[in-house]
Amino acid sequence: MASSSGAATASSSGGSAGSGSSSGGSLSDGGATAHSGADGGAVWQPTSAAPIHFHWMIGASTFTSGDILSGQNGQAVYDIDGANSTAANVAAIHAAGAIAVCYVDVGTLEQGRPDYADFPSSVIGPAVQGWPGENWLLVTAANQSVILPLMKARFVDWCQGKGFDAIEPDNLDAWTNISNVTETDNVAYDLAIGQLAHALPLSIGLKNVMTDLDPSQYASFLALFDWALNEQCYEYGECSVYTASGSFLPAGKAVFDVEYNVAPTCTQADQVHMNAQETDLDLVGAMDTGYEYTPCVPDSQATW
């Protein structure tokens, strides 16, 4: 689907995994720190101190061992579809020394998801343009008591139960795409999503929405989101939001940028310690046709 800035978001069909070598998988090495979650467990909190090799494969057809990439030096991360993956997929990622991130749609609802029938029609909004079979969720204050427990169930069943380290929540920006949800309600919902993840405890990233926020809102989001993921900030001239005062990079938190149509300005990305890459729009697995992955920092390199 497309964000308000025109950045494309990959569909959530498919689920795959892959990983790097054992040189980058712990919670504390490769530019990552850990903080205590709600039950005292460690939450993955990646920093910008060193490059992190981010492999985004949520569109992979089926996970195979071939999706596990060799030659990883430093921390590697694999972001795969939560619903369509298995505990064995996550175990393979961990066995290779990498971090496993669980993709979950939190702002839209897709036909074919195993819990689709659990969502009452009253919380289902307009269709997502460009993505057939997907609708916006009406994350209004009145509906959040219905939607948030369903999202918690997804986090538990799709992510925590399979052993994932972190969550990538998609479509946090309904208010910029439809008129049925206000910014106030949507921001409250997004912050509640961050709280749900940490209560498990799991790490959680903030996807795209930083470009829609006022700087006065940064502190609230950085308190609940451990890292950031952006699509096409170089193409749309939005990367400066991550280097702004009070944002992720000045706070030492990792930022991942993915470009589809243009190459990132790698000299600038490396200078500010942003993990940038150009990849295929469908975000397929390494063994799938159409796979593309060109990072600014090669997987063989562990320093900026």
C-alpha cells in the first residue's frame, strides 16, 4: 500500500526467513543494547553505533534454507511475515546468529489472514488503494477496545509464540490516508501498540510515521519504539526527519531505510549511521525470482 508521502509498502502475503552468520545475533553485540521488558526479559534495542544488515523478506513465497545469506559480518536482521512463518523459521534465523523481526499489519486488515473473521465489520474501513483485499482499520478511540486485544493476540500468537525478537507494525498512519480516523486517535493507538509489544516483552520499530509527526511528538514515540524503518526517504526527501533534534539517530537508535526506485545517497547515509539499501518492491526471499538487495554497507562489513 502507499503511505501519505507516496512511499510504497509491500503487501504482507508470504513469509520467509534468512540470516547471517553467528557474528551478529546476540542482544548486546553488533551495535545493539538491551533494556528490561515488562516481565524483566531483555528487549532488543539496536543502536546506530555499527551497521546492521537488514534483510526484509515479508513477500517471500516460502522460507527455505537458501534464504539464509552467508557472509554476514556484524549484526544481521531478518524481517519476515508473522502469520505465515513458523517457529522453525525463527529458530533457523537464531541458529545463524541473527535477529528475527515479525511483520504484523496493525492498521489494516487483509483477507486471508487466519484471524480475519475476528474483526467485526464496525472496525473495518475503506479499501486500501492499490492493494486488493486489504482495508483500513478504523482505529478510533471508540474502536480501540475492540482492536487492541486482537492485535495483542496477533503479537502473542504470530510473534512471541514463535520466538521472534521484535515486531514490525505496518500501517500506523491511517489518519494520513483516510478521513475516518483523526490524528489524535491514531497517535494514541500507535502508542498503545508500542506498549503492547513491550509488555510481552518484544522490541518494536516505528514504520514510516515519523515523517507525519510534529517534533513535539517525538519524545512520546521514542519512549515506546526501539528503532525506525522508513521506505523511500531518499526518493521523497524525508531522511532529515531521522537526524532532527529529538529523533532516532541523535538518540543513538537504529534507523533502516529501504529504497525501491532510486539508490540511496550512501555517503550521506553512512555518515549519519543510517542503514540504507535499495531492494525489490515485493520484498521477496533470496531464493525467489526478482530478489534484489544492494545495501550501502556490504554484509561483509561490520563498521561504518
